[in-house]
Amino acid sequence: MLEQAADIDRLIDEAERIGVVGSPSSTSELALDVLASAADKKLVGEFGLFRFRQDGKNHYALGQITEVKLRNVWHEDPTMRSLIRQRGRVDAVSERQDTHQGEMTVSAVFARDGSNYRPSILGTVPATGTPICLVDDRVLDALLAPYRNQLFYLGRVYGSTPKLPLWFKHFGHGPDGAGEAYHLGIFGKTGSGKSVLAKMILLAYARYPQMAMLVLDPQGEFAKDLRGEPTGEFRLPMNDVLRRLGKPTKVLSVRDLVLDRWELFAQILYESPFFEQLSVPKGENRELACQTLADRLRRAKVHLRDLHTRDAFDKAWQLLGEEQIQKVFYRSESSRARFQSMYEEADPDQFYNAYWRPVTWLFREDRKDAQKVDSLLYQLLVPKEKEGTRPLMVIDLSEEQARKASGDVSSLPLFGGNADVQDQPTMLWNETIQALVVKRLLEGIRSAAEAAYKESRSLNTVV
């Protein structure tokens, strides 16, 4: 390790100097006085490194140059500006008196502790004139050699050439564990590579067999990757990498989920055309109608799993014909009369097939391999004794999979057709219902996390 430390110092001495620490500087952002030899180089985005003393020990700080400013005090003088406006430049001061100052944000600090290196912080500001040099892969490899097995290279430093080394530790304890969960956010415009970056981070976490992984996939992109289907111009071979890592994967879709909350039934019924066909437009009245109908069905001992049956529908249809229920969502007599007229003219068979079954599809328990949300999450989040590698589970919530799950519904009355739908399985699905399902999944995760916390146990799961 002593030889390694000497190698790091030698590599730093041999590296290209681009500037020195300037003024004003702080522990959050350093001023970089750019040397004349580096003034015409591309510096923004480059990785820099400097050596400094802190608490009597050598420290090495890595950071990225985020901005470069040019100053020429003579050009800022009003008299010189007037002259420059006439001549364009003044040879005695233009360019020759330019100074370049960069801004550098420190991202990692290492302290030399005897023969070892340990992570540290920038707890002081190094002296002005402290040399700053460009970082290359040789410097990074030497500095991070003790952590080689824990590193994950997430491409290259943005705007530069060195590989970007990062630590992605699982959320449990032990040498590779962080001991707690870390939250990450990836933001960017369309086409900026958010999904690719998310997939690469997933692969970093997939190295840990004790860590479970859950992907809520609204567009179906991650699921397509695991199925080996093309997802864009830049294709990341996730399936192959996960297979080499020995990480078991499981891709589910909406057909594998059974919803189990009455409030969800009321909210999905609100999104359907059911009450619209009975002259109740979207708004407070329809919301009251859905909530009231769900509450009355529950009181009548109708189970969610049986909502798709004709008996359950007949009970609901009977309740809607009662004046006391109509008064809950329509207070005026004229509105109730209009509703009653539409109700009496409606064909119950059509309402059952076209509007009721699509709403209740997600609550059916008799679908093959379908499981309740809590049961599904329990299998993923609660580790079993002597369990091997925990899986990566992707839940595909895309509209494409929703339509596949319930068959081709393009000819159903709900979607503008007139075909006979007596035996055709259907399901209502849109962005609002997708969001409701995601919310239900997140509630299940939160409940599991609370239970694990009470037991002093970590879920050790990335979502």
C-alpha cells in the first residue's frame, strides 16, 4: 500500500496541470485559476484532482469543473469599452490581459491513513495556488484500488474521457451494505437517456444476491428489455447481464394483479362510462354515486372477488333503483326523475357486459396465476429463511399489456364497436386507472416497510 501511495503521488505529479485553487473558494465550490497553457482547452465537464493537507494527513479531492468565466478588467473600463466599440480590439490589452476562472465542485475526498485510504470530506479550503490536475483512468485506478471490487463504472464522466466509478451498495449491513436506503432521482428531457441510466443503476444493484428489486413499469420498456424485445436506438442487454449475474427475473402484467380495495373499485367505476350512460357526468355527483354504491354492496356482504358475477351486478342494479340511494347523489327531484328515466330505459344485459365487467375484471381472483397485491409483494419483500438470490420483479402496467390481458376489446361497445360481448373477457384501462394501481402498489410497499421497521428488519429492496 505504501508503494501504491507513492504511485498515486507520482501519477499526480506527472498529470497535466490545468490551474490552481483561486479566490474566493469554499468547501462547496472551489475557484479555479486556469493556467495560460490550459486556457484554450475544453475544461467544462472535465474531472480534476488536487492534493491537500487536512488534520495533518494527505488528502486527495476529486471534482468536476462546472463552469469557466473570462475576465478582462481593462475591457470592463468605460473608456476602453468606447475605444473597443470603435476599433473592435486594443492589441495592448485584448486577449493578452484575459484571465480564465473556473468553478469546481468536489464530489469525493480520500484521506491517506497510514497504508490505507478512507473516504473523507472537504472540511477545509486548500491554500490558493494548490495545483489542480486533470484526472485520467490511471489516477482513478490507483486511488480507488482498495475498493476495486465494490466499484461500478457507469459509463464515462460527462463531457470527458475517464470512466465514472460509483459505489452502489445494497441497503443491508455488511462490507457491501450501506445500512440504510438511498433515494435517487433521474430527471431530464425526452431522449436524454433517463431510462438507460435507470437500467444501468439497476444492473449495479443486481450484483447483490441479498437485494430484491421491483420495477413499476408504466410504459412496458423494462419488461420488453427482459423479454429481449427492442426498446430504442440504444439497446442495453439487460437480460444477458442479469443472467450472467445469476439474478432471477420475473415479469408480471396487470393480468397477474388482483385489486383488493373497495375504494379502488369506486374510483375505477368513476372512470368508466357506467354512470355517464345513466346521465351522471363526471363530478361530485358521480363520485358520491360510486362511493355510495360501493358502500352499499359491501354492507350487502358482496365480496370484491365476486363483483364480476351477474348476481353482484343484479344487486348493484337493484340498489341504484332505490330512491333513498338516488337522493344521496341527486338532491333535486328533477335530476332524480331524469336518472330514473334513463335507468328504466337501460338494458341491464348491455350494462353488465359493456360497462360492469370491464370495471370488475381487476378484482377477479379466478384468473389464472393472478395474486392479490399484498401477496405478490410479500413474496418479493419478505426474505425467506435460507433463501438464495432474491429476484428482480418487473410489473408491466402498459396499455399494450392491459389489452393483451383482457383480449382484443376493439370491437366491444365500450370501445366503439357493436359486437356480441356475452363471453368476451374485458378490462377497463387508462392512465388514471394505471395511476391508481401504482398507488396501490406503493401503499403495499409502505405497509411492508412499516412492518419490517417494527421488527427491526430491512426490506433491502430497491424500487
